[in-house]
Amino acid sequence: MYELDIERDVPLAPLTTLELGGPASYFVRAEREPTVVDALRWARAEGIPAAILAGGSNLVVPDAGYRGLVIQMAIGDLAFQRDGRVHAGAGVPWEAVVEGALARKWAGIECLTGIPGSTGATPIQNVGAYGQEVSEVVERVRVIHRDDLGVQHLAAADCGFDYRTSLFKQDPTRFVVTGVDFALRTDGEPTVRYAELERSLETPSPSLEEVRSTVLELRRQKSMVLDPHDPNRRSAGSFFLNPMVSDDEARRIVEQALREGLVDDSAEVPRYPVEAGRTKLAAGWLIERSGIAKGTRRGAIGVSTRHALALVHHGGGTTAELLGFAEEIRRRVEDRFGVRLEQEPRLLE
């Protein structure tokens, strides 16, 4: 007998930042780790799939909803310990971790401010922005194994972190993240290694708080901070990943841009070396140079007026329309530049 408060036919759209999609057949809110374990056990006994929902800022829900159990992750324990160590339950809003760290002058996540969603999602996605990635400060991740429902801590080295991905994202049916431990730098210097951030800072030696406030302002300018008054608010942030290509492929695209008059100088094509033989391109630049301008609309779905990477739901739309427009953008970029964009938000299926 499970002591679970399981609801039926719960709308999921209001629990996501896109505000799209249908209901969950079954739904439970889990504020404690044992509740997550019991919910997974119940779903297994019922022979239905189970999915995790947290902040809903990186999730696309199908119009038909989810024919299984959705577990809303609400584990909210948060402890700032000593020597820069932090423990956060998976349901803690990420900005609460950033605010607590900055209040103590602990460095390592100041550039990750303003990112919506929950702490448990940060290692799954290996969230990053303005020159920082969360994998740089993750010490270990607490997980439930879906196969035997056992609990374990995984060291950062075992989490398979890479650009916007991890072991948890690559194999989503294997683990459920319930908590994260971070190791921050006490009295550390802020991270300033992103050109746009460096240009925007008013002083050559900024404080942690100055870096954070500058990042927040840059995100606001791109509608990347949740704001109920922003017409671009119904979004999942960046809908596409910045593609990683070979250095030869990057040179080909630069030559094409010069040949077609898209730029006057090769330096105008944004690209960033990431490892030996690999270059990261700017997906937003590729989208706009493929003829999809900011503000482009397809009915209720459109590109943000402030950021070409964000797709926006203007109300009254469907997930099918969103995914259809996303595929149109992919085709345009692939036809123009030979690069296939990868979707960043997770599709609930």
C-alpha cells in the first residue's frame, strides 16, 4: 500500500514555461526522496512509465500529454555548509543557490544567474552561460537508480559531463537526480572569459555581484529572464544547441559567408575553439543568416524578438506547431550551411 497523493489528468502546460501540451494521466508532487522512490515503485507495479518534472523551463510536453506518472520534483533542502560547499535538493530553484553563494562571496556560479528552473536539472543539462558551466563546480550528484531504486552519490568525474550534456541526459531512463553537492570558491575571483560579458563590464576588476548584475542585464536584453510582462516570456530559453563542428567545417562556413557577402571579414562569423580539431558555431547567427529573422511568426509560434535561438509561444498554440516550426528552422539552416541543429529542451515522451 502506497501512501501517495496521486492525482489524475493533471494539466502540465501551466507547469512549463512554454505553457504548451496536454495532461499527465497520473501526477504526484514529491517533497522527499522516499516519495520519489515510492512513486517509481507504484508506476512499475501499475505497468506505466514515469517521468520527472521540475521547473518546466527546459521541457516540451506533447499535445496528447503524458500517458504515465509525472513526478514533480519538489525536494527543497538547501544548505550552505563551509569551505564553499553547498547541498541542494533537486527541487530547489536554481537562483536560490546563486543568491546564497553570492551573499557569501563564493565564486563559481555567478555567470549562471538568471537561468530558470531547478537545481536538479543543472547537472543533467550541464547548464552553462557567459563562460561558465555548472560541471566546473559540481562535486557529486545524488541519484536514484531506476532499475533497483537504490540511492547513490556519483562523483563529478563519473557524470559524463560535456557541452550541454551528461550521463543523465544521454541515458534518461537510468537515473533520477534528487540532489546536488557543489564545491565553490570562497572569496574567489569572478569568472570573466566571455567576450560579450567582458565588453559590458564597467570596471576591469569587477566584483562577483557586478558580474552577476551584468549577466542578468544581458539576459534581460535577450528575454532570457522570466518576466510576466515580457511578450517573449513563453519560452524554453535557447531551443537549439550551438553546433560543434570540425575545424575544416568551420572554415568552409566562413569561406561561404565571405563568398556570399554575409560578412566583410572572417572575424564577423562567430565561432569558438573548444578542443583540438573542434569549433563551436553560433546557432543564432546561422538561423538569422538562413533567412529566419528575430520576430518571425508562424501563427501562435515565433522566434523571440530579442534572441534568434529562442522559440516563443504567443498563446493559443500547440506543441505540434512549435515542433513544426523548429523543424522548418533546422531545414533552412541545413540547406544553407550544411549544419543540422540539435534541439535543447527535452521532449516528454
